[in-house]
Amino acid sequence: MSDARSLQQILADCRERFATAPASAPPPATGAPPPPRDERPENATIPPSFRWATLNAPELRQRVARERAIGEGRAALSATAVVLVGPSGSGKTSLACALLRAWEARDTRRRGSFVPAWRLGVARAQHGLGQGEPVEVERALSTGLLVLDDLGSERNTVTNAVPDVIFERAYAGRPTWVTTWMTPEQVSQRYGDGIARRLYEADRVVVIGCDKAAP
């Protein structure tokens, strides 16, 4: 890929470009009515085992290996592209679900979708020919915010929809956040330089390390 920086350099650059301290909400004015409650049902795309996840949940700090990643994620809620990177067990999925809920809470009219990469990887293979795109792929392409979980876990086949979804959403400027264990070099080797640039492109993507070893 054209950007030869290491993942550690990319993470260090992101530290400098984005504030990591959580923003505090201003106190309500005296006599002001309470903010409207979000009466929407729970986002059904978030797995039941992660529906506890919010940015203020004590469990989140127990799950995310590098605690500073939580504040960095909070600061990146307005970013179009975010990559949460780290090995298995570093809390990437827990943080991604918490950030998805926080993103939705900023505007009660919008919804995002949590989609495991492996599900997109098999969607086309399980779909009948000549019937258009599978529902899973259509949702991933059109949702307000796509949280693509565990990139690299899916089978690398010719019908894998993951690269197409990343390309299409980047072209349309739709927010796409990804969790992965893969370095830029590994992404480039598996998906090509085009996908690697869209996931790790300087000045466009916020890369957050969830592992304790991240700077």
C-alpha cells in the first residue's frame, strides 16, 4: 500500500489529531424541561450478549484492555471512519457496541447496524442467483452507520461481500466503523491496497488501539 507507516505510527498520529478527553454535557438551565427520553426499542442488530455495553458501564473498563481507548472512541463519535484494532479479547466488540449506542443517542432519529464480518462473508453464497443482493448486504450498504465487527474472521472467497461493502460505503461517504485484529499490511495482503487505504488512510480514519501494547 502507498502509506508505508506501521500500525504503531498510525496510532501515534491519531493520538495527536484527536482529543481523548470525554466531553462533559453542559448543566441544564434552571427550570428547563428534562431532555426527551429515547423510547425506541433496543437496536436488534447488537448481539444480546453485548446489550449491556454503554460508554459509562463499569464492565466496559473491565473488558477494554487499554482504558484510554474508551475516551478516544468517545472523541471520535463524529468520525466517518473508525478502526478499533487489537487481538482477540482486547474489548474491541464491547467498545464498538457502546460507541454504536452513543452514536444513536446523539440523534434519536438515526439508527446504525452491527454486522459481523463472517455474516457478510457467507451471505451471497447462501443467496439465490438472480435475486439481487441478500438482505444482510443491502442493510450493510444502506444503514446510517455500519459497525463491521471482526474484519478478517470471514472466509476469503470470491463471493465475500465485505470488500464491496467497504468500497461502496466509502464512495458514498457513509460512516463505517470496523473492528479487526489485522495490521495495515495484513489487510493489504488479504483485501488489496484499495481496502487497506480506506481503513488506514491518513487524515480520514481514526485508528484506536484496544490492546495494552498500543501507544
